[in-house]
Amino acid sequence: MTTTADMWFDPRCPWAWNASRWLLEVERVRDVRVRFHVLSLSLLNEGRDGLEEWYQEWLKPGLGPVRVCAAAAQKCGPEVLRDLYTALGTRIHHERAPIGRELYLAALAEVDLPAELADAADVTDHDEALRAGNHAGLAPVGEDLGTPAIHVAGPDGRVNAFFGPVVAPIPRGEDAGRLWDGVLLVAGTDGFFELKRARTRRPIEG
């Protein structure tokens, strides 16, 4: 039976990008199908005190990409997020494209979605849906966390939800499959909450 993994992403989060590419590798070596959902780190952190100054600056242009994703999912169906995320993420994380209308138009054109969806970046029409998506993705994990957030339904139907993995470089092939097996094992252990060490690599090199 195919396992469904639901992943919540913010297009600008480099760790979510790595996790999403890892999950696509997992699809190749395990009987897994990934469904993508958008999450807004900008809205999640709205009004929070104590954020580091660099992170506050990083969050400022973050609403545009998630709003475009939310508009695309609403108009064309959530399945379009898989390819739209790839188109946006490749430009953001590898091509270092500036956040703005040109980015949205190029990504939308690549995946044959209507150009007018780019207009959503500058309006609040989808913000309530984004807040609801934030809650859906993070309520089982902990809403003080963020992306990547992943839900996997267990054999008994109960959701195994967790933040992470935070990984660089992206595991490929069977390495991706082994990480998947291990993540499910530890995340599915009753009472398991955290396993962590200091990061020594940038999420995206080059």
C-alpha cells in the first residue's frame, strides 16, 4: 500500500527545500507519494516578540511567494503545488532570483499556470486560508516550529507528524530511503520528541 506523506513548505525556506527534494528522492526508492501544502512563515511569525533582527528582515518579502502558491492551489487544485514549488524553489535557492513579480511570472509560465495568479502576491485575499493551512500543518507538531513539517498516516490511521528533517546535502537514492526509514522509526516512537545537533553546513551550497 502506498504511503502518503503530506509536507508543508514555505517556498523561501532552504531547509524545507532540501526536505522536499529528499522526499522526491524517497518516492523513487520507497512506495511513497508526497502531497505538498503551502505554509507561511511570515504569517506564522506575525507579531512575535524576540525574533532575531536578521530573521525579521528575511521574513519581510515572504508573503508574495506563499500567496501565489495559495492562489494557484485554490484556482487550479492543490496538486499544482508540486511543480510550482519546484519552479519557484529552483529560482529562489539555486538561481538566487529576487523575490518579486518577475519570479512569479517565470515560475507560473514554466508550469503552464495563468499569469494573473502573480497578482495574488500583493493582496490579502488568501491570507486567512494561509493561516488555516499553518494551523493544519503545525497543530500536530507544535506551532512554535515551522517548515519543513511532515505528516505521515500510520497503519492505524493516526497521524505521525514531525518537524524536519533538517539535512544538507540532500540524500539521494537509497540514502534517501534509509533516512526515511529512520525518521519514521524515531518519529513513530511514543514519547520521542527531539534529536538534535549543531548545524555545520549551509543548507544550499554555491
